Amino acid sequence: MNEQTYKVPVMADLAAEGKMPEVLFWVGCAGSYDSRYKAVTIAFVKILNHLGINFAVLGAEETCTGDPAKRAGNEFTFQMQAIANIQVLNGYGIEKIVTACPHCFNTIKNEYPELGGAYEVIHHSTFLQQLINEGRVKMKEKGDFKGKKITYHDSCYLGRANNVYEAPRTVLEQLDADLVEMKRCKTKGLCCGAGGAQMFKDAEKGNKEVNHERMEDAIATGADTIAVACPFCMTMLIDGTKKYNKEDQIKVYDIAELIAKAEGL
């Protein structure tokens, strides 16, 4: 990692100086460890740095939200994970959290309050939309996406679970590209196949993998770029491009990566 390119303040260091960030960036397991999704974390941090956003991460103090355990039916493990995180967050007096993972977003926003962790939780698509509305994010006049077709895949935990449909589309509309919708989108969107802890288990008996079915929807749009806003969706759709030998023709990017690229970051 090139420290000259971006900087990532750690909450413990700020607290030692008596400082409080405007927002805590919850990186998530995928954003920390997944080789592909780490690029999304870097892209989002570059945007935050570029705009001078006062933020911090928990660093080594951040652990899994417990979402996979809960979806798999292990409530005990979930609560252990959640309470440990809540103690850290409350200890720092955190009030506002932004995350690029809809699973983290949904869990912290909707399930942590009953365990004592109440925060303002924002998905990075909504955060980017707010920055665009404020005029702080401005695309280059001639971007790399001119003339390209982009289709957006709705994450289940962002869309149907939390009714966030327009924010990611508003962000993508800033690109000089043609945004085309899949036949199944928004409230009728099809799952990528990873949710409900399905990503971590063998496929059940059936005629077709869910991500292959979803990839067929994407291919039908004629788009050469699939925009996502979730690490689970990214993994499943990239696997889908490989299934149909489309990995050279169709690329899967998180919306933060697209904005960073359009900003020249």
C-alpha cells in the first residue's frame, strides 16, 4: 500500500489526541481481507481523502458484525460479536457510521440497537449521493465511461431490506455512460445467491446456480460493466462472468471504484 496515495486515520490514535471523526468508516471483513474487495476500500478511502472528509477506522479493534453467524442460525455467536463491537463503538462515543457492505449496514443499523448500539448508519452509496448533492463530487468532463453501458445489480440487504434503490443509481448517473436496467431490478431484483450465509456453504440441489441465473440477466442488457454495492454480490457476479467466459468482456465494479476512477483518483 502506498501511504502517499491515501491515509487512513485509526480511531484509537485520534482518541488519544482527544479528537473525534465526523464519521467512522466500518470496513467490514471483505473490505479488510478479500483480495478483490480491498480495492473497493482503497477507492472509497481515496474519495474520502480527496474531499477532506474527517473520518477514521477502528483498525484492529473492528471485528465481524456477526451477520454470517446470525443468518446461519447461530444467535449466540452473533450476540457475542455484536456486543463486543458495541462496547468498542460506545467506548469511543461513535455516532455516525458509513460502510460499503450492505450486510454490515443492515446488521448495525437494524439489529445492534436492541443490544445497546444505536448509531446513524449510512451505506456508502447514500453517503456518495449526499456528497454529489452537495456539489462536492464532480466528475471529469470526459470520463472513461463515455459510450459504455452500465447495469446495476441491487443488493438484497440494501434494496428490499432497507429500501435503498435510488442512491446508487443517482451516483451512477454522474458517469458519462448509458445506465441500463436488468429486467428484474429494484423491488423485483434477483438475489446474487450469496445472502443468508449461502456463500459459505455448498450449493443445494437444483438445476442452476442463482448467480448464473443473475448473470444471464446482466448479459441480456448488453452492458460491459456491472455495478455493485456489496462485496457478496461482487464475488458472485465475478464468478458468473467466468461461468459464461465473459470475464474479458464484462467487468464488475463497486460504485466507489467507478466514482474514484471518474474523479481521476
